Amino acid sequence: MTTAKKVAKKASTAKAAKTVAKATPSDAVDEQLARYRSMRDFGITAEPSGASTAGQQAGEKVRSMQWPFVIQKHAASHLHYDFRLGWNGVLKSWACAKGPSYNVKDKRLAVQVEDHPMEYGGFEGIIPAGQYGGGTVMVWDQGTWEPQPGHTDVDAALRDGQIKFIMHGAKIKGKWALIRMGGKAATERKPNWLLIKEHDDFERPDGPSITDEEPDSVVTNRTMDQIAHSEDHVWNSKDTQSGPKAWYRQPSKGEAPTPQPAPKLDLAALPKENQPTFLTPQLAQQSENAPDGPGWLHELKLDGYRIQARKSGTKVQMLTRSGLDWTARIPSVAAAVAALPTEDLTLDGEVVVLSPDGTTNFADLQASFQDGAKNPLTYFVFDLLHVEGRDPRALPLRARKALLVDILTPAVSDHLQLSEHLESGGPLMFKKACELGAEGIISKRAEGKYQSGRASDWLKMKCLHEQEFVIGGFTLPSNGSGGIGALLLGYYRDKKLIYAGRSGTGFTQKSSKQIRQQLEPLRSEKPAFDSTPAEARRGAIWVTPTLVAQVRFATWTADHQLRQAAFLGLREDKPATEVVRETSAPTPKRAKSSATHKAPQPKAAKLLPAKPLEKAPVRLTHPDKILDPESKITKQQLADYFWSAAPRILPHIADRPLTLVRTPDGVSGETFFQKHTSKSFPNLGSVDIPNKKTGVPEPYITLNTPEQLASLAQMSVLELHPWGSRNEDLEHPDRLVIDLDPDESLSWPTVTAAAQEVCAYLQTLGLESFVKTTGGKGLHVVLAITPGYDWPIIKDFAHAVVNALERQNPRLYLTKMTKAARTGKIYLDYLRNERGATAVAPYSTRARPGVGIAVPLDWSELGGETRPIFRLATFPEWGGRLESTDPWKSLGVKKQSITPDTLKAVGMKSR
């Protein structure tokens, strides 16, 4: 070997060593995907190649977040399920012929196949015939997974052939294991594993298979046949990037915003106008739930600055929502708009900073302005306000977006993007957005015109609450630094600044000092708040209310204070005087004409004045005995209430078995249930019901008259709980109750929106429902049905209803009784719909301090920020309801039945 060759070889070796030393996680991802890529022609198939920057970045970050999983239903040469766990930047993949099973006895064969790119988790569509795996692919389930405690070394588990993990999906939950089979199978290129459900609360020893019970797409609700006959690809296509947290299309790095030929637009029919100097933007109303059904376009809610881009010839202006000119502050975005081929143009959109995982974050955007151009800015355009001397604002949104596609497509770049949307599945998109770390979604009426100001055609749903607040003061930090300890926040109502609480988190050391510098010149001797509680005054330094803060918080407390408020940044685009408390608008429901539903919204009845309670004609011993120390309610007052309210109570309890709650020593003493007749109740009726175990008839309490009802006060009965069936037909219920039991932290608007969602779902089944308070923190949704099916079937039906609601919104609903899992959720209790179970009667008192009342409501009364409280002691304030139109007047009048088709609609077999 010549010296020259030796030197060359040495240099080559050194270069290779240097290259290895600089190997990145992206290189490791490429190595793992080599086999996957070699098996596919990406010029033909729309499957992702895994070559996008976002995919590699997702791989680099995967160890720091909860790992994604996806299960895809795949109709290739045979139908099977592709089970994929995200790990080390790729999706470890197994082909499972029968799919997962909740039966712990089932051991499902899972053949390990090539690793897939992270982006594959969003692929739903068609692999062309002739390509590897050609056929239809559905995203059947997706979510996150984590190793079981004691099994956290995933690399070792993969190597040793025993992976134990916990699934957090929409359909697949709980503890699972993948066990590699021994012998020859372990050494094959495609080793055989077994997918096994482990024992926990989610296991199902019997019952239908989850793959039969839930056959459709978790993302789009489409069937395999619908996907097979569609050309679209959900969340991604071959020219877009997707992944467990990547929702936006990003062009390749360095893509220059060069001018392109002007698109051909048919604008002749639009009204002519001179380009407006500035248009007040359309704003979205806040809503708890996303609208479902056709007629809505759903976009991701972006966490940035609302910007109106105005291009006239070569001049570009970037205007904030209040009309401030920010062109000089966002030159990269202005240049991208300048490169658009259309000369006369006004766009509406949001300027954001994209995180590597595809989400947006207002704090990152703030840092970009404060620290220079570390984070590139992207302008997502979602509406067209003016084009080539024409006014498109009266066009339907769908048409305006079609024009936007023509205008923007030639010049899409790092700094200019089209905001994409889905046309169905609003609740599901909202759920997915929250799971993937997005701020929320915006739902817009597809046929809506553009109208300045806040309008119900645009609705915003937030995963966490977030809004602007006025800074009215601050406290000093305990560590003595030059920053701030907490901000004192408020909002305007009737031109008064209302105190809303403190925010003491979310600051960096640098931002804390910067805010302090801006607040110091604004110091004031007196607070600007209309009222300042002692908590607000403690250590407060007051300021003139000029600055506006963007704040994220968990919820509002009962006394209207922010809970867990975190500072995100200052809003320089919004005047302090425009900051008000955001409230949720009712969610528009779907119309029946399109096989959809609408929660009833009749006008609330006008209440008449309350009449004084009429004295009950019953004999009481110790009528002045106090039953509730808090409200001082006596036995006589209880009897008078039962007597006066009898016309409203008896229709719901007469001729039914009753369980009574007795309070011999008042609500502060021992209470107990009584369901059998005794010498204590000589005036009550009875109905014989066979004991379930012995078959021996037992006398259950029943009553029919106002006198019998009022006489219950003698035995300090404070609660009435009827069966859901009548004495004449005990085995066939005529009432069904869904009990909404919310966590204490949830706001009243959240609870009422949930009740409306239950009502709306029942309407899709052709069932009218009614609502009542429970005398506690929850609500009951009640429906009357014609007796037909027996108790077990009705219980299964109620179970299927709440399961469907939980699948639709697992972030909010829970159907298992586990107390520990209820934090921040509403427990949907269906167990009141079984033989012998009861629910509190309408207008019944409750055996609790304050003696609340369970009061029926009209659906239109479910507005407002706070829960209505009805108590016996405050009867003069609300008792006019007994004299006014009964909101439950039509309950039971309209005959409705649960039919075989109804059962089939919720996934049950026809009976």
C-alpha cells in the first residue's frame, strides 16, 4: 500500500469516526426505518416515509413524554390489526390477526414486523394495490402507553421478550403484556409474540369482543368500507407531516417565499369595493363542547397573535386585532405575504411559533419577541376578507376557504401556511386535540358569512381555560429578587374592574424582571378593583390597570376566583378596557333532519309568586322539633311542604315501591333507609315483592295520597326514592335515570353542558329526556318509557348510553365508580336502572345540612355561571314554581319506547 493510500485510508477512517461521534437520534431513527423504507415505493403509496424533520424530532423527544400508541385495522391480504408502540423515535409494530381482547384468557398471536415511522400513527387511507400491505388502513384506536411499575426498562423488555405496559386509549385501556414465544419463533425475522390482557378493572371475562363492539375509526368514525371508497388521508398525506403531536403541515427548511404566477380566480360575481383600511375581526364565542354533525368546519385553535395581513401592490401591512401596525415586528411573515402573487388582498389569520412537536405555545411566541428571532414565526391563514377589488365576506366560509387554497398554495413556506380543517367529528377532534397537547379547536359554520365582532357562527373550545386578564397589582417575590411574586388579575364588568385572583407561576427569572420594569411606572396608591378581598390586599402593590396578561388556569372557584392560574405572557394587541370574563355559549346541536340531534331549548316559564305553605291536616308529635340546625326547619314545616307540593310530587312516586330516608335526630344525627312497612307507618300502603334470594314476599312501602305524603314528616322522613317501575308491573321499568355526579372542581357550566350532551345523545335514539337538580352538586337526566323490556336489558341499555358518552369525551366522563379516578371528571351513574335501585324523587327534600330540594328544570334554565340552589328554608324565593307551568308536564305524555332498533343503535343485540 502506498503512503498516499495509507494517508487516504487513515483520513477516511478518521472521518468515519468523526461521523459516528456526531451521530444523532435522527440517524438512529433512519437506521431503524431502513427496512420499512426498502419495502415501499413512496412515489406511489401515500404512507409516510419517516423522512420529515418533525418525525425525527418526535423521535428525539420521545423519552421525555408519555409514549404514543396506535392500533390500525388493516384489510390487506387478510383483515388484521397492526399494534404499534412508540419507542426510541419509531413505532414498534406487531401484526395481530384477531386484534386485542379484554378477556384475560385470550392469548392473541402478534407477529413482530418492521418498525414504522412515528408519522404512521396518523395514517388512515388506502395503500395502493401492488404495494407492500396494499389495502385499506383505519386508525382503530390511539392514545398513550407507559411501562408497568417494575418494568420500566423497555429496551431490556424488548430484548428479553416480555413487555408489560399500561394503555391509555379511547378503546384499549389498562394493563397488557406482549410475551415473545420461545423456541424457533424467537429467532425468526418476524418473531411471534402473544398479546395478553392482564388482570385489572378493565378486564372483561365475558361479553362482546371490543373489536366487534367498536368496529369504526377512532378518528373519523368511518367504517372500513367508507375509507376504502374515499381518496382522502386523515391528518396527513404523502406531502404532509403527521405524528402523535404533529398537526400542521410544515414545508422543508429553507423553502423561499418567491413570487408565483397568480391563480385564476372567478371573482366577477362578488361585490366591488375599495380595499378597507382595517376590518374589525370576527371573534369566536366560548363553548364547552364542540358541535357535532354536518355544517361545521373544525380547525385547531392556535395560541398566538391574531393578525390581519393587508397587501396593496408591493406594500404589506400586518395589523393586530385592534388595528396596531406590527409589520416591523414580524418582517419574516410580512415578506412571505409580499411574495403572494395576488396584488390586492386582505387575509385573516394567526401568527404563532411552532414547537418541534407541531403544537403552538404563546410563551414561546413571547420569548421570540423578547429574545430576538430564535423561534421562526409562522402565519396560519384561515380566512379571506378582500381580494382584487372584491368583497368575499358574504360568501359562505367554505367558498372563502376554497379561494384561499388557490391564493396560498403557490407560495406556502416556513412563514406562511393555510390553516387546515375537518368537516365532521367536532367532539372527536376536540378530544384528540386535547390528548395531543393542543390548546383546543375552533368550530365555524361552513355556510357562515364573515361578520365583525363576536358571533355564534364561530365557537372556541379550550382544553384548558385560557383568556386575557388586566393586571391591577403585584406582590414582591419572597426571595428578594428584582422580579415579582404574583400578579393580581381582574376583568371588566359594567365598566368596573372585578378582582379574579392571583397568578404566581409561569414566569422565568428574566420575564419576571421585565414585567416588574413595566409595572413600576404604573404604581398607584389605591386599587383599581371594584372590591378587594383581604387576600388581594395582603402585600399588594397597586398599579394603574393598563397591561394585559394572557393566563391559563384550571377552572373558576365557587367564589369566582381563578384556580391554578399560570402567566403565559403580556398581550400587547388588546386594550385593557376590552377584557371581560369569557363565558361558554350553549353548543349548537345537530338537526333531526340529518339523523342528528338537538337539545331542547324551550323558553323558560314565567314564574308566578310563591303562595305560603298550607298547613298540613296531619297530626304530629313535637311539631316544633328542629330537623336541620342550619336552616332551623321543623317537622311542621316539612309536613306543610309535603302537603303543598303533593300535586307535583305524587305523579312521580304514587303506586311505586318507595325507599325513605329517615332522620330521627335530624340531619346532624344518624340517618337510615327504610323500604319495608312497619308499625311506624300505619297509614301507608304496601306492595308485596318477592325476596330475590328466598322468594318470600316482603311488604314494601307505597303511597298514593297527599295525606300519606304529609304524614311522613311525623317519622322525620327527609328523602323519597321511588322505583323506576310501577306496582302493577314491577319487572318492566317505565323510568330511566342517568345521574351526573361531577367532581367538586368542575364548574356549573361544565355540568349543565354535559347534561345537554346526554339529552342530545338520547335524541339521536329518538328519546325525549328531562332534567332536574338533585339537591346536591349534580343533575339527573330522566326519560319516561313505555314498559316493555325487563330490568337487565334496561340496565344494559343505560350502560351502553354512558359508555358511548365516555368514548365520545373520555377527558370529561367516567363510567366506573372508582373514586380516585374522578378528579376533574363527571361520573355517569347508570346503576339506578336495575331492579330495586332508586333515584331521588322530583321535589323531594334531601337529608343534608340546609335541606336542599331536587327540583325539575326546563332545559332553557341550564344557563348561568352558578348552580341554582333550592332549599326548603328559601321556599318563598322559588316556590312560585309550584304555581307555574310544570317543566315536566309532558313527561310520560308522549309515548316513547326502547325498541330493538334502539338497542341496536347503542351496540346491543336486538331482543
